[in-house]
Amino acid sequence: MADAAVAVIVKEVVRILGSLANQEIALLRGLEGDILSLQNDFEQIQAVLQDAEEKHVKNNVVKVWLKHLRSASLEVENVLDEISTEALLQSLYKKRIKYSVKAFFSPNHNKFMSRLRIAHKVKDIRKKLDDIAFKRFELGLIPSDAISDVDDMVVENEMPNRETSSLIQDSSIIFGRDEEMEMVTKAICDQDVGKCDNGEVPVYSIWGMGGLGKTTLAQLVYNHERVKQCFELKCWIYVSEKFQVKEIMRKIIESIDNSGCTLTLLDKLQESLQSRLGGKKFLVVLDDVWVEDDENEKSMWEELRKTLRCGADGSIVVMTTRSEASSKMFSKVPKLQHKLGWLSGDDSWLLFKKYAFAQGRERNDISELEPIGREIVEKCKGLPLAVKTLGSLMWSKSSTSDWQHVKDNNLWDLDEVKVVPAILKLSYDKLLPHLKRCFAYCCLFPKGWELEKDILISLWASNGFIPPKGGKDLYMLGEEILNCFIWRSFLQVVFKPENGIYKMHDLMHDMAHDVMGQDCLVIEPANNKVEIPNGVLHLSSSCPVQFSYEDLGKLTSLRSMFMFRDVDERSKIFKQAYLRVLHMTDSRARTFPESVCKLKHLKYLYLPNTSIEVLPDSIMYLQNLEYLNLSHSSIKVLPKSILYLKNLHYLNLSCSYIKFLPEGITYLQKLQMLYLGWCLSLRKLPDGLKYMRNLHCLDISYVSLTHFPVGIKELTSLRTLSNFHVGKGYEAKIGELGDLNLLEGKLSLKQLENVGSLGEAKSAKLEYKRNLLDLELWWSARNMQPEERVDEEVLEGLEPNPSLKKLSIYGYMGMIISPGWLVNLKNLLEITFYECNRCQHIPTLGRLPNLRVIELRCMDSFKCFVDDDTNMLGNTTNMFLSVVELHIFRCPSLVSLPSNLPKLKALFLDECDALVSLPDEIQSFKHLQELTISDCEQLRERYEKDTGVEWHKISHIPHVKID
């Protein structure tokens, strides 16, 4: 990754040298001249880097010079890191903390010996850098007029502004696949398709070159309403390049159970899988299959095929693959082999325009660019990934000459198979240097891995990949980088954007690995032999690996270690001097490895799903630690020593057995992200929570708190607050939320019966929280009489911002739900009412123009959606215009449904005893695909198939289920 790394590393070194703290300078007493010389050399080298970057492609001597510069820069970075760490440790030592870990203060931590060791390193590196700096004259490298300032580079110029945020987050802009989606859907839902005489499960294969959209088509089919109704069980399994039958079986079991599978023996996996699939009609999607033409992989496939025979008739496997040979091997029936076609010219152009001409361009007049753009699109030959990638690249280019340059690029002369990788590399080359580093780093995760937003941003920050920009928070800068990658199709959103889960296309992963070069070592199960390149910075292993002492000797500059399987000889690996990142997803540790606490430069530690109950006191010596994830562990108590991790920004203890947080945790003043969700033993938060002024995220989802501390109003930087418990007496009041206007995502307000008036409810100032998209309002305390409550007033005072997307109301005791603000929620997509047992009407619901999903549960008194005499039978013309799903469960008083639901696709009715009939207009609901009626006796008799008097009114609906 020399093209990105060298310039950025040099820039970072110059910045650190110019900003050494007083405490760090004290360690360098007598070395001031050497430090100044280093800074001067780097500044001189920085001036010629642009010329070196341009010449190194054709000049091997310059290439070697850049390699030596990279090595020297990393050495300087290591020394500076050591200076910073020693300063922190000596500060800790001055406090004379008396713990049972005094051995840590060995000669290595003696301040005089530390200064001597650092002095030797500084002088050695100064000599090396002097030689490198002088060599630039021999190479004839010319200083640039202006030095590129990474700090001033902004991500906003790489993508559209906030107005197009929905486009940035939407990775499913799909054109030209409707016919193929219908064809595949019809085929796999056909009971007789590909029926095998020998009982084998049929396989439908979708094949074609990379970047064509095979996975996208399979996703469209997998999520189709007809497919949902047709199959009892569905599983999506990512396979990738190595066909591991036991791993596939394990993933199917985990998908069905929604939990981990620890079985390892093939016969046990087969028994377990057959017990879950036996007699059931299932759909299994195997995405991105590569099966070589060898007997071993063929036999593994036969083992899987044999296991899947247990399903009911109609069960099927759908696979995607780039290989025609694999397609024929799996799908032996020609009609079950579908070669994915290219996009048409018109569809390609529509897709390109979505990106290239999105809002926010410097130049809105596109008349001169359109003819060139159409030629570029034609050269993409109907490949969606190429079209999207180039479209997002061209968005930032406003001049005709820039567009012409891309059109005339010699990459179009390459073979068809090589065009897509060349386009991706072209788009990568145009990224800012720090963006290149962030993107390439993602290759350390295995192909198909689901990347989490918090983890990615924390990894980038721990490695120094996110350059500071004024006083802006690094996490927010990281979010901008992620949005840029989504916009450019470098990453794809999985599920909904708010979940913060992403994936990388296999072709993107290949490119990221390629540009990482010698910086990265990825060890995969297919590797027979591990060769460690000199100076490797980042190591990733998805299989058990054992390192020799000779191997470990080469890892002197190792910065990151990713372990996706349990690792042999782990204690030896932990001795790496400059390790900053330790990421382990499959640790079987029962006790916290003491050797980890000797990694004094460690900034990021990811160690979830362990049986560790206690952290050692020696964790205090990880003074550089910024990120600590111990989620799903058995941790019960945090030691007081954790309070000395002054640099901690992120702490995740979710799904642990933690019972309380020490009051002293408020001294962790840099803590920004605190995750405590599903800590079922946790009952209270520290009273001093109000002093944690840098806290951005407090996740206490599904935590049964008995006490919510007063003073959360002081946390004005808070952006995520999962839920807030309204207290009474001297406990926290709802007005604490008044000034927390940065809140975003989802907020759940609990115990609203403790709010006493309209004015008190208004003090929450929900209308000013424009980034709040999902709001839950909970009333409880059923022992209170309705006349003692002021729910109508409180609901009126809790007016949300019109940007709200989802609203849920639980336990409300008013007779009508009609706050004045409800009709103003023009962006509302979903609404839920639960156990609002006195509510009879919701008159304004149908006037919400974008409302798509309505759900009512356990509404004992609910009669109808409107309450005036003329509309009692549900005359709701010009209302409910966007509703596609209507779910009504246990509403025994319901007497009518809306008569106008023009876009309704699914209607679910359960335990609605008073409902005599469906609206006559249901015959005109042309989009209605699914009708389910359960435990509604009068409706069952009236609409029974063939025998009911009204059956003819619903017989046109494809999927009707009446119990």
C-alpha cells in the first residue's frame, strides 16, 4: 500500500514531532537536537514525496528509496509511540499504586533506563534518516510547490451532501432485474421443478462473471413475498472460495437456531441438521460457491446433498457462482441453470445517472457531460458494479476534460474479465490517501464477513488512519468515511443502514488485499505454508496457526493481529512489541491472559464470547488502550484498576453478567461509547454519570434499571440513548432530555405515568431532536386508576420532530389517540400500538401520507380507525394511501377496517371476535398478496374457502390462510 501509506505516515510523524507534550519532552532531555534534526529531515522529504510517487512506477531506484523511507518512518513512529507510552506509565508509577503486579516495574520501566534506551533508538534512526534525506538529491527528486495537507482533506468532497443521504445509505438501487427475478421466483416455487427420482434436493444455479449482480438477484428472490409464503424455512449461507462442508452445515444450523453451533464431527452435524430440516419445505441459498473439479470437493458436495435429502417435497437449494463448471456440477438439469444477463444500455444509463448526477454536484448543467457519460456506460458492458463505481467517481468530476480522460483511458483495452478490477482500481486511485488506508485495512476480515460500524471506526482510529480535523470527533469523521465508501460501492449496507452492518464485495476484497501488498499477511485455511514478509504490519488468520521463533522475529513492527480461530502458541504472539490491535473472535479463554497486559502499546482489544469472569488488576498497564470489547462474556465485576485506563474511548460489556459499575468509572473522562445492553443483572447506573461529559453513546437496551441517575441533562454530547426511565420524587425527570438535541436513532421513554402534566412533557423538547428516527413511548403501573392519569396531556406534550420514521405507543390509557402533532409526521413509515386498552379510535392515522406499516396488538376497546357517525363503517376514501401492511392482533371490539387501502400487500387479523366482515372494497385491492385470518370465528365462517358466502370476494388473493 505504498501509494497511500508512505505519504500519510510521513505526515503523521511530522505532526507528532511538532506536538510532543511536556511530559514526553522530559524523556528526551539531551536529545532536543536529534529530534529537531528528525523533524527537519521529514519535512524536507515530505516536500519531494509527490515527485517520488510519480517516478517510482518506472524507476526502481526510487521505488527502493520509498521502501527504505517507509521502513524508517515506521521505526520513528514506533519510537514516538514508545515515548508516549513510557510517559503514561511513569505518570502511573508516580501515583504509587500498590497492586500485586509490581513486577511490571522492572528495569524496562525504570525511567533512567527507559531514557537511555530511547536515546539509542533516536540516534540510530536519525543517522538512517539523514542518509535517506541526502539520497533525494542523487535521485533528482524535485520539491512540490505545495505540500498536500492530509489534515485539510475533506471527505465531503468525495460524495453528495446530506440531501442525498438516503441515496448514500441505499445499496439496493436495482435496475433491469424484474423479469429475471420473476422467472427465478416462479421456478423455485414450482412444486415439481427439477424433481429428482432419487430423492435428491434440486439445485437452481445462478452463474456469471464477478460484478454482474448474482448475489443481488438472489437477494431479491430470497426476500420476495411469494418465496416467504412458499417455504417453511429459509437459510442464506455465504460460501466463498473454499467449499467446507462442515462449516456450511454449521452455518445452516446456526441460521435456524439463531445461536452458535459447537459440533465438529461430520456425522453429528448431519444428524443435527437433519433433525431441524426433516419433513420441512426449505430454501437454502449458497452464495458465491467455488467448487473445483477435484474428487475431494465433489465428495464434500455429495455429503451435503445427501444430508439435505430429508426435506419435504418442494425443498430446493439456490446457489450463485462465477463458474459455469460449478453450475453444471450442482444443477444437473439444464432448466435449473440460469446464466445472468448483462444490464441493457438503458438500464445501465439509469443506474449510472443515479450516481453521477446526484444532487450536490459543483456543475448542474450536464448537457455536455451526458454524451460522454453514455459512451463510458457503453464501455462498462452492462456490469452493474462497474457502472455504480464509475458513476460515483464521475460525480466529483465536473469538467468535460475529466470525463473525457476516463472515457479515453486505456483500461477499456483490457480483456473483458479484467475490466471490472481495472475500474475498481481506477476508483481506488482517486481516493484521498487516508481513505485508501481505511479501505485497504478491511481486507483483514475474511470474505463475506459482516463489518460493524463501531468496530471499523475504532480500528481506523487505533491505527491513526483518521486524520484529525480541527476539534471534530474522530468517530464522526469515521462515519463520514463509511458513507463515502457506501456511496462509491466500496462497501455495501447489510439489512438497514441504522444497523451499522456492512459487507465488501469479493472483487473489492481482492483489490484491497492487492493494494495492501507487503503491509498485510492473511493466513487462510487453503494456505499450505505461511511465509512472513519482512516488515509486515497487519496479520490476519482464519485458521489455527503456529509460529516459530524465527517467524516471530520477523514481526518486529506488527501493528494489528486478527484471529478468527483459536491460535496455538498465543502467549508467544503476545510478546510483539508494537502491537496496537488485537482482535480475536473465537477465544476459548477462561481467564484473562496476563501476557496481554504486557502489550503496552495496545490501543484496541476485542475479546468477546469468553468465559472470563474477572479482569486482572494488571489491566491498568494498558495505558494506551482506547477500545475494549468484552461483550457476551461472563464478566461480573470490573476491577478498580480499570479506572486508570485514562485513554479509554469505547467500552462494551453488553450481554455480560455485570451487576454494577464502580462509581469511579466517571473518572474515565475520554469515554465516548458505553454499551451495557442486555446486562440483565445490572440494576443501576453510577450517580456520577453526569460528569462523563464526552459520552456520545449510552446503550442500556433491555436493562431493568431500578434507578436512573439525575443529571443526564449535563451530557450534551450524547447522540445515542437507547432508553430513559422517567422517575418520580427526587429521581430523574423527563425534562432532563430537554437540551439533548443531538440524540439520534432510537429512543425509548419508559414509565411515562410519572410525567404529571402537559408542561412537564413538553420540557423533553422532542420536537427539536431532528435526528431521532424511532420513538417508543411506554406507560406502565397498571395499578393506577385511569382517572389518576393524564396520558392524553402527556402524549400531546411529547411532540416529536417531523423527521420521525417509526412510532410505538405502549400502555397508553386514553380513550382516543389523536394528538395534534400526529398528522404532521409526514415522514412516518411505521406505527405500533400495544396494550392501549381504553383506546377506541385513532382518527388521524389515515392522513399520514407515507405510512406503510400499521400494527395494533392487545387493544381491548379499539373499535375502528375513525369515530364520527358517517364513518363508523370505515369510509376512509383518500386515506391510508401508502399502507402496505396492516397487522391487527387481539382486538376483540374491532367492528370495521378502512375501506380504502390501494397499496395494501399483506393483511393479518388475529382474535378479532367482533369483526363480522371485511370491507367490500377488498376486491379492488389489486396489490394484496397475503391474507391471514386466525381465531376470528365470524370471519372464518363468512370467508371459508369455497363454502363461505363471501369467499368470492377474496378468492383472487394469491395467499389466503384462515385458521
